[in-house]
Amino acid sequence: SRGFELQRRAGNFSKAAALERKAIRATAVEAEVEQWTADKLIDASEEFKAKALIKSREQYDEMYKRSVEDPDGFWSDIASEFHWEQKWDSSKPASSWNLDVRKGPIYVEWFKGGKTNIAYNAVDRHVKAGRGGETAILWEGNDVGRDRKLTFQQLQDEVCQVANYLRSIGVKKGDSVTIYMPMLAELPVTMLACMRIGAVHSVVFAGFSADSLAGRMMDSKPRVVLTCSAVRRGNKVIGLKEIVDKAADICSKQGFDVERVLVYDNENAISREKTPWKDGRDEWWQDRIPSFETESPVEWVDAEDPSFMLYTSGSTGKPKGVLHTTGGYMLGAATSFKYIFDYRPGDVYWCTADCGWITGHTYLTYGPLLNGASIVVFEGVPTYPDAGRCWEIVDKYQVTLFYTAPTAIRALQKSGNSFVTKYSRKSLRVLGSVGEPINPNAWRWYYEVVGDSRCPIVDTWWQTETGSILITPLPGAWPQKPGSATLPFFGVQPAVVDENGREQDGPCSGYLCMKAPPISLMRTLYGDQERYETAYFAPFKGFYFSGDGCRRDEDGYYWLTGRVDDVINVSGHRIGTAEVESALVSHSMCAEAAVVGYDHEIKGQGIYAFVTLMEGVDYSDDLRRQLVTTVRSEIGAFAAPDVIHWAPGLPKTRSGKIMRRILRKIAANQLDELGDTSTLAEPAVVDQLIELRGK
Ligand code: WT7
């Protein structure tokens, strides 16, 4: 009955509509692929393979086999390469889990009882091994010419100072800390400082609005917020401290007072005098941090103690606080980084993601630093001062491994090849893609123009929830098919299930699930175990459900075809349609809103909003602007609708359910494919909507 209850609560997940969407997308991608790869697979050069960590499919097959047949042994061997202050009890199994709601609560545990610390392993361990003089962080400012370098020793010193500060204001193991910072070197420093003392960081992307920040703060009740006065991104100045103040006011009204705010003084963007201030609560980073000791004891935490939380959008309700723990996350992050980017000492690695997203946690900060890699931390945007900035940075730091999102690739592709070919890019060895399906055309440009047909591309599929990459090429091990994330990483056991939850064999398509927990899988949703089970484990019994549709081809390669729930992926950022709808209806003149995704040339998906106004209110461009502004201020600029479509009425079933299938077709301008509209309560609204398209 527990299982039944969860199933009942599983929400508005419509399997039929989802499958239909998936099928459309899969066909489009395949048509594009066929044009280009009809007779060739893209393989790494013999030279690349000879030096690669995993040199062949056979080598992978053997390791993969062990990783799924003897996961405890496989991961225990890897775990032994890290520092454990106290080893886990090796007389017991290393892991224990239940993914089946019918068998009781969902849980996943790895190396429980072992004591370690992620920050220690990512920083101190390298210093102890005599690598303190090696470069840890190469910080590149928004404006050309502003940069800064930190060695592992310097990183350790700064992390300790911030850790000591946090302890001095009473932050203890298990306490939550909100970080709302731009891409300063101090951002990863702060994350590591939290981990050092066992505090649980919640990084909120500095593009989120005061309302969004407040929502996350109300949920996790941080002891302290760390932020920055303001930041310059491209030509814009964003007053972050002002936003934090607004968020703190919102929290105050809801009964939660932030005790302390530490503000990094970014005089490059705003002066101290102009920064809004609250005496007694706020203090300047520069006035406090340097006075602390550069040594600080490590808090040894249990492998299953929380390491961080990160909010992400679901198909319904408020954002979910995905909670990761320590041991499994550390091993997943480190191991995937090492093999997927074919890391070797001396590599300079650059991930363009912001630390505010999971990619910035796992593949900007923890994964690379756990391997002792030098990382580039970039404050700016890829198109400032011009579209050549990325390749300028690549040459400047001799970047060898580069990781970005398809949306950035498409935007740069559109700017023209001359911005790329102006720079050498000879240092590049592996190129990565993440966040959304990469269309073969963009894949090809990335491969041929950016990588000079020399660098393998790793199209990596994973999620905030999985903590690390699950489906991916290993760059020297097997040939690529542009558009496919190819095969499962070590320990990953995908299952493609049909709408009845039955696992399918061989070539097939359906819902992408996992039949065993990836080692770095989130352990719960912060404060909401029930939603954790409902959203991820109730839809298909016995499996973790990703929310994505996929196809597996005759070679066993996986093709991700996009979300099958009401989540849209805009420029690699996940947004729940319900969140945008609720932002729209918060405007006093908006009666109802329905949001769908549509194919967008650069962003992958764009946001298309159908809006019904209050009785008597007239359509106007001004109102349209107001609605967009409302979404910006409720969620953040990246969630602003691309299209507002006036809707006198919305297509609803007789029971009042909005038929999004029809709205998606209208948004895509596939008006001859509207399908059966006879079950609508008022079929005439469809004609009204078509009439108002583009108006
Ligand atoms: C969703 C997760 C974790 C990476 C950053 C986004 C989509 C991610 C791919 C890929 C096709 C991808 C999926 C997934 N996605 N990478 N290589 N190919 N789709 O993390 O915000 O948690 O979003 O992004 O739909 O479910 P996220």
C-alpha cells in the first residue's frame, strides 16, 4: 500500500504524451546524424589511444564487468587511493541500498562508518605529497588582463582561513551555509572551507533572483550567507549584495533572520560606500579573513554524512534540495573526472560552468581538485569582449581539457569560425559537452573547428541528482556517434523501461532508469524523503527514474532524447514549467498561464508561455514586458519567457486539465499535427490560439 500511495502521488506525469515528445525528438536527431555519419564513426587517433588511460573497448569491458559484478571490490580499491582518517569496516559489505518502494524506505549507503573529508583529499593531500607549489586555480577575470594564480599551498591556506572564520562565528558540522557568489576564486575556496569543517554548503547560482534565493534560504536556514558586493559580467554590473539584502528581508518577514553575511569586496564592480549595508550583521571578507590562521583542523566526517545540497527544478512544486553525502560523491566525482577526461598530471582543465550548478561542483571544483588538476576559474562570459574569449583563454593557460555546454557551442558557432581560428588551440586534447543533448551539427563544429578534428568529444549525460557522469564516451576507448552519449560509466547500470515499468532488452526506446544506485547518487531531498521517493522511485518500481527518455541502438549506445516530464532545459539550465507559470500568475493582471518548451536554435529549448489575462485587461506590449520582468524577478533572468502568446482561453479537458500536447504543437508551429481536439471542453479555443500566434 506504501507503493500504491507513492504511485498515486507521483503527480502529473503523463507517460503517453512523454513518449510522443521523445519520439519526435529522436527522429529529428537521427535524420541529422544520418546525413553526416552514414558511413563513419568518429574514433580517436592511434596516438591518442596509445596514451589514454582506457585504450580499448576490451579494457573498458573488463573493468565495467567487475564494476557491476563486484561493485564493493571495485570501489574499495579506488577508495584506498584516498585518505581515510578511519577506514570503513571491510569485514562488512561496502555498500547497502534499497531502490524498491515496495520493500520499504529508499536508501543508499557506501563505506558507512568510514571517516574522511573531501576538502582534505582535494587540497591537503596534494600539499602533503609535496605538490603544494603546483598550480591549483588559474583565475581569469571578466576583463582581459585581470587574473590570479593560486598554488595548492595557497589554496590550502585560504581554505583554512575561511574555515577558521566559519568556526569563529559558530558554524559547526552539519550546519548549512548559503553561498551566493560570482565566479571569483573565493567561490570554490568557500565551498572547500565548508567541507573542511563538515558544514553543508548550498550554493545558489548568482543569477537567481532575491525571491529564489529567499526560497532556498527558508528551506535550509543557513547560519551565514557568503556573498560579494557586486560583479561585472560582460558589460553588466550585478549588485549581488543588494539581492542578498532583499532575500534576507523576505526571509525576515517569514520568521527567519540571517545572523551574518560575509561580503567579498569586489571594488572592480562597486565601491564599499555604494554597497548596501546592515551594521551588526554584515562584515567585509577582506577585513576578516586575512586575520585568521592558515592552519585549521579537519573535521573528519562519516562517508554518509552530508557534503552539500543543491536546489534543482522538478516538474511540480518548489525546487528540490538535492542532498549529497561524502564518500560515494567523492569517489564518483574523482573517478569519473579521471577516466572521462583522460586526466594525467600536468593537464590544465577548464570547465565553463558556474559553481552555482552541479557541473560547477563536480567538474569545476571537486572532481579535478581531487585529482590534483590545475583548474581555470573564469568570471566572465564566452562572448566578452568578443566571441574569441574562450580560445584566447585556452591559449593563455595552455588548456588541455575543456568542458562546456551545447548552448555555448551553438552561440559561438553562430559568431563565425574566424573567432576560433585566430587562436592556436594546439594545447587542447579532450573536449566535453554537458547539460542537454548536443545536436550533431554543433558536435561536428566543436570537433572539426574547435578541436581541429584531433580531440575526442565526450558527450556526458548526468544530472544534479546523480552527482557525477553516468553515460559517456571514454575518449580513447570506442568510436563516437555524434549526438549519442554512448555507454555507461563504471558501476552504472542503466535500464530502458517501457510505460509499464518493464525493462527492455537490446535496441529499444523508453524511459531511462537505473537498476542499481550510482555511487554518487543523491541520498535524499533535504527535509523531504517522501518527495525523494515519490519523484524518483515511485514511477517505475525497483528503479531510479531519471526523467529522461532515451533510445538504445544496435551497438548498445544510448541516445538521450530529452525530459519526459514538465521540466524544460534552457541553455542547459533546468526549469520547471510550473515555476514559470506560478511566477506569471503572480502578476496581478495574469489570470492563468501555461508554459511549454519549444526548439530554440541557441538555447536548445526556449520558454513559450500562453497567458490568459484578467477580465477586461487588454493585450499590450507593455504588459508583455511586465510579465517577462515578473519572471525575471521571481526566478532569474535565465527563466524569462522567450514568447508570450496571448490566450483568451486554454485548451482543457472536461475535467479541467490543460492539454499541453496541443500547446506544444502550437508553440512549434506544427498546426497540422494538433491531433484529436474533440475531447476538449471547448474545442474553439484552439482556433483562437492559432489566430493569435505571433500577435
Ligand atoms: C538534465 C539534468 C548534470 C549536467 C548539467 C545539467 C539533461 C544533461 C545531457 C547530455 C542529453 C543531457 C537531461 C538531464 N542532460 N546532460 N549529455 N545529453 N541530455 O544538470 O540541471 O540536473 O539537468 O539535463 O535531461 O535529465 P541538471
